[in-house]
Amino acid sequence: MTTGLTLLDTFRSLYNKPQFADVILTLNDSKYYLMSPVLEQYAPSLYLELESQATIPQTTPLDLTPEQLIASLNTLLNKKTLTISEPKITKEIADGVIESIYGKPMDITSSHLLGIYILSTRFGMKDLSTQCIDTFKKNIKLETLLADCQKALDENSSMKALLFSTVIDNLDIFPKEKLLDFTNKLCKTDILQLTSSDQLSCSEDLVYEIADSWFKIHLDPTIYSHIKLDCLSPHILVSHVKRNPQIDHSTYLKVLEENYIKSASYKRGGIARKNKYRFAIGAYRASYDGYHLITKKEVETSKFRELFKSEYTRLKGIRSLVNDYAVQLVCCQDYNLGATRVTCKNYLKGSHRKAYTNQFFQLETSCNLPETFFVELDTIYVTNDNANTVDDNTGLFVSNDVILE
């Protein structure tokens, strides 16, 4: 006869059971009875914090406070104790995060996100903290992001790390004047974090401009140490780096020589550390490194409309991944795409115009030619028509670095 209990159910049942615990965690006056092997596996930073605490003497002095006396007795009974104060963490959040160590799923809402992120980061619960970051990025307003981040940095808010990492992920979206005004105010620690990040999707030319503008105000040449000279465009190398006394001239010459050898692969604007362009078109049934065919679910997010409109407007078109290719109907995975719901089908298309690799192609619809398509940028939707005809030859692709959920 089966009880219906799974191994996970059994594991979860061990949570907060004094008879099984060898650890007593006190968080903001609430006690939790935990098992150190579980903490070591699923909350490693909390485990290390527990292990690094001062050992209470085996002898019990007479001048101990009641709390110290209890801790001493727990040590004698082979129970480790740790007291943590996190004033911004409610009991509800603490209960949820700590119980999730034992496998209970936790819903991350916008109202609880910050507290969950603070605690999961402190405990070393990478999966949970990553979920917090992803949830945060899905709901952020890009138009106010720089101002929000500046305010958080000025006030030393707990939100500053989340906001700053989101700024780093979206550098190429902001108007350059506003971006430089923001980066010029950063302290040395923050500007070095930005310029050394491997998550930058902008060109290295922009990273150089950020560093150079910051140096002119703060006069600290170490800002140039994280610039990837080999990713800069020849234009920036010759017109700026060559005359920069803060950059070793022999290093500049070496990079210039190497770039000359492979100059055919360089374009003005430099190379991105990640995919420079979030969206692109290509052959519908083809695959491309760093991109995937956008799904119906992704198209239907507000984040897609916001990012697509921003990039298409800035580039005055969409990047092509395919060469000498006649674009007809543009599709997401399984379906045709349209724009501006009208009585007739308003398909997203190219009318057999040719697209060329790494050039920017201007889309159109049944109702609007390329020059007027801009008015429909934020109205793209998924039609009910399956993409299974000869005319359904072009796919809308999105960078794997972009989260659209």
C-alpha cells in the first residue's frame, strides 16, 4: 500500500523540526530549526556564515546574558546557533525564503521582490536571486530607468544593485547625452563595474566614449584598463585612441596591426560583447548563432513592443542575417505577423525587396509602405494564420540575451 508521499514531500517535512535540527537560526527574533547539510547544499553563504561565527566556550561563565546562556547550552547539545538582523525583511518573506531551502516553491511578486532578493543573495541561493532579477527586468520602465537608478545610487537604496545591472544590460537603448550624463556621475567602483561587464550589448566604441567622458571629469586613468581595444572600430582607434596619452602606444599599434589583418570583418561602430542588435530578420526555417525565432508568447509581451519600437526607430530598420534574400511575409514561430488590427489582414512583409547581411531592412505592411510603417511599430501582433506557405519565407529573430516573458 502506497502512502502517496514523494521523496520531495519527505524532504520538505524536515523543515523547522527541532528534533532533526542541528542549527538554530534567529532572524529578526524568529527562530528556525534547520539542518546544516541542507544549508551547505542549498544556502551555501548562510552555511559559511554559520561556520565562521565565533565558537562559544564549552565552559559557561556566570555573567552570560540569558540569550548567551541558551546559545551556550545549545552548543553543548551539538546545536549551532546564528543570529541575523535584516530590518527590511518581513516575517512572511523570511518564512518563505527559508522554507524554499527545503524545496517549497516561492512566488515572487513585485511587492516582495526586494526582500526576497536581499535574503536570497545573502544566503547564496543563486536560483532564487536570479528569478528575482528576471522578474524585476520584466517590469522595469526603460524610459525612467536612468533616473530611477541615479536616485537609488544617491540614496544607497537596496534597489541599486538591481537597477544598475539593468542599466548595464540596456546601455544601447538610452540617448547618448543622457547616458553620459548618468555615467559621468558614477563613482570609481560603479564605473569600473560597468566598463568591465561581459553583459554589455552595446558596441565597444560606446564603452570607450563612456570611459573617456568619465576620465575628463575624474582624471583617473585606470578607467581605460577595461576597454577591449581589439573590439574598437578602426575609426575610434585612429581618431581617438591614437591621441590618448593614457593608453600605451605600443598596445595601440599592436591592436591596429591585428585589426588591419582582419579589417574585412570590421564595421564602423565596433564589435559588441553580446549581440549588438536585439532583433533581426532571416530565413524562416534557418538558425543563427545567438538568435532564435521569436515565439507567439514573446511577441505578445509589452516588453517586446517597447524594445522593438526603440531599436527599429534608432536603426531606421531591422538587421538582416541573410544575404541577397527576397523578403515576403514575416513570421514568428508557427504564425504570420501583422500590425494595426484593421478589417483586412495587415500582414508584416517585405514585398520581395532584397535584404543583405548586416544591413538594415525596412519592413512594411499591407496598409503602410516602409516610409510610413513607423506608425505601426508598437502594434505588431500574431495573426491566426499558420506560417506554412511558400510566401512565409522570413522569420523575426530575437537575441538569446533578451528576456521577453
